[in-house]
Amino acid sequence: MPAEALAFQERVLPGVSRTFALTIPQLPPALRTAIGNAYLLCRLADTIEDAAELQASAKQDRFALLVRALDDADAARQLSTALEGEITTATGAERELVAGAEQVFHVLWSLPAGQQAPVRRCLRIMAAGMSRFEPLKGPRGLATCTDFRDYCYCVAGVVGEMLTDLFALHEPAVAAARTRLRCRAVAFGQGLQMTNILKDIWEDHERGVCWLPQDVFVRHGHDLAADGPRHTAPAFHAGLQELIGVAHGQLQRALRYTLGIPPGQPGMRRFCAWAIGMALETLHNIHARPDFTAADQIRISRGRVRLIIGACNAAVRRDRLLRAAFWWEARGLPSPGPEHHALMAIDEETPWTPSP
């Protein structure tokens, strides 16, 4: 593996995600490079999607170039050069990632063939999904729960599937349960994504974007397209609480996914459990303060992060303790009802979770 490319990957990761910079080192060494690489490739896709400078058609062109770059060094070079000249409002860490994108692709190409395949599949589905939803996004939200669910699959549920495929290459017990775990992995990814969407409502609003499903809020008498201070509207709060319940339900399935990983793989379990625990804490913060107006107001404190990590680490090898830890963390959160079936990932193969 090219030492310079690997050094770049390790250097840039903490700048684009503090959470993954914490969780990826918990994984077995044989998985860290592949999953770190996959995350950075996903962040390249995110950077294209978030680029306010680009029109929808230009973003679709860049998504297509990203897919070509998975197999083509010339396309990787073109992507980096093009984005360097176009992305001006991204963070410094994101611009560093864009400038060094060729290095990230070099790491991908040096991975074992078995690890490359799930990463490529994930990026192809993600790029296609982001491209499909690009013309649909705007300040009014997505039209339906189905759109919301499918968007969360394209940008995060598919990541859960990829993780499962990579875990299965490393752990025979995961490989034996792979079909069941991949379906639960969709809920893992979607639960984290739904939580992030709720957390980032107002930052997205400032960019003229809303990923919330309109039909949920219409049921409570709120129009996402209406003018006025949305954050003070009781009907908006009611829709928000309903989506908190849906995300909570997805995270409970994510716990079932984590429990499907053998206790003899505590690193894999920690990787999942830390992320789920922090997502549940974020949902608690939103639930307690639905009138928040910025993500900083509901951010998890460092002390709470340390407490979540400590509780997960103490319980990670024992299923009963891990269930108890997450029951305690989730206490008081709304739960999903039967009317939320369209928003929930289910424990069977579906048309939007194709096998590789």
C-alpha cells in the first residue's frame, strides 16, 4: 500500500469526522484502512452534494465522475482538479480532502479485491441516489415518508450493508448470518442518518435545503413551505417528535444488529455501539429542546461522550448488559407506531436493499 497515500488518509480523517476518528481505531487492524477509506470516499460524495456553488446538473456530472474514478486514475485526477476549482464554501478539512482525493483512490486500489468490492458498490449506490435526489431537494422538504426512507438508504443504509460485507470477510460468524445482518444494518445506517437530519435541520435550512418528509408534518397541521418562525410552532414540534420516535426505532434495530456481532469481536461492537449511543443522546437533546435553532444547542457534551463510551466498553462483551445500557440511554424517547412502517427498514430483503 502506498505509504504517502495511507499517511494522507490517516491525517485527513480526524478533520472531516471526529466521531469516525474515534470509532475506526476500535476496529480490528485488518478493517481499519478499508473502512477509513470508504468513509473518506463517502465524504467526497457528501462534499459534492453540499456544494452550494454547483447547480444540480453539474453535481450530477461530478457524481458520475466520482463513480468512474473508482476504477480510473485519470478520472480520479479530473475529479480532484475539477472540485478544487469549484468548492469554495467547504471547510478547510473538506478542501484538503478534495485536493488529495487521488491519494484516497490510491488507497482503495491497494486494498484486497474482496474489500474493494463492497466499497465500490456502496459508492455507486450512494452517488446514484444523491444524483437522483438532487433535483428533488429544496426548502419545502421531501414529499413523502417513502422518499425520506429511500434517501436515508442511499446515503447511509447502504453504508450499513457495506460494513456488514466487510465484517463478514473478517469474521466467519458474521458471514454465516450475513443476510439477516445486512437487513438490520440498513436500520443502523438509517437511524444514524435520520438523527443527523434532525440535528442539522437549521444548518440545512440556511442552505435552502430540507430533508424532512412533508406528509408527516401535514398530518400535524404544519406546512414546511410556510413562512414564519417554524421552530416555535407546536405543530412542527409534533412532527419533529414523531420523527424522533422513528429514528429511535431504527436505533433499536441497530442495537439488534450490534448484538448479532459475536462478543469475541469487541472492536466491531464498540464501533457500532459508540455511534448508536451518541445518536440516542442526540435524540434526547432534541426531544428535550424541540425549539432549538442551531446544532450547537443540542450538541453532546464531552462529559456525556466519555460516559457513553465508558458504558459501552463495560457492557460490550455481554449482551444483557449492552441491552440494559441502551435501554437506559433510550428511556423517555418517543417510540414509532404501526403507521410508521413506510419509514422503517424491515428485517427482510427488499427492492431497495439489493444483494451484491
